[in-house]
Amino acid sequence: MRLFDQEKETLINDLLILLTIDEALELKCELERLIQQQKTDDHGHINNEDYTKEITVSVYDPNNIDNFSRRIKNLIIDDK
């Protein structure tokens, strides 16, 4: 698991996520889609009602990270 604050470009080690039922269902659907497709080069977005907050989720294989940006590759490899 890697947690990354994209705005601040910093790692996060402890994260609390509070979701409405609709947002939780959207997250569940995105994760199920990513798992079903088994695509490690795809991602999904979960937004709040007015699109001011966003969660981006992706599934990765540490042996196949070619499609990620250099920063994300480093995060996956070194967790720093």
C-alpha cells in the first residue's frame, strides 16, 4: 500500500477516509472494476458531490510499473 498526497507531493502513513454511502459505493465499484480487469495501468476517481475533493485509486504490480510516472515508480519501489 502506498499513500501519496498529490497536492503536496508527500507521503502519507496514516489516513482517515470518511465517505458517504454513495461515495463508498462508488469506491467499491471502481475497485471491483480494477480488480476484474486486472489492469495495473488504470486508475479510478471518486469525487464528492461538487467535485472539490477526490480520491484516486489504482492497483499495481511491483513487477510491472512502466506506465506510472517517475515519482510514483519511486514511491512504489522505495516507499519514500
